[in-house]
Amino acid sequence: MIEVKACDKFQSTIPHEMPGRLGIHKGQTVTLMPVEGVLEVVPNQDISEMEGIFPALIIDGIREETDRDE
């Protein structure tokens, strides 16, 4: 467990050892989510970075094909 201290502006720094564990890189944004009294840090990812995350997922036929020219 790693402790951080909120400064007078309620800012804190992510400790050096955490970005590697969470996959956070310099300049990336994160979302802070309060969940039942716990503050969760969720790295925001660009959709292009998520390619291949579910290799077994079949996406064919997910959306209905419609003919808009009619």
C-alpha cells in the first residue's frame, strides 16, 4: 500500500512506482471515481490503444446493416 498526501489545493502526485503498475504514461489523463468510500484511479485510454484487448471477441454482425439509399 502506498500513501499520498493531498496538498492545500487538494492535489496529489501519483507515486513513481504506480504508473508502471497501472499502465499510465506521462501526459495521460485518469478518471477518479469514488466507489463506496474508496477513490479508484482509472487510466483513460484512447480507443486505438485498446485494439487487441479482447482477441476472441467476434464483432461481425454486431450492427444491423441497413440500406439508407431507399
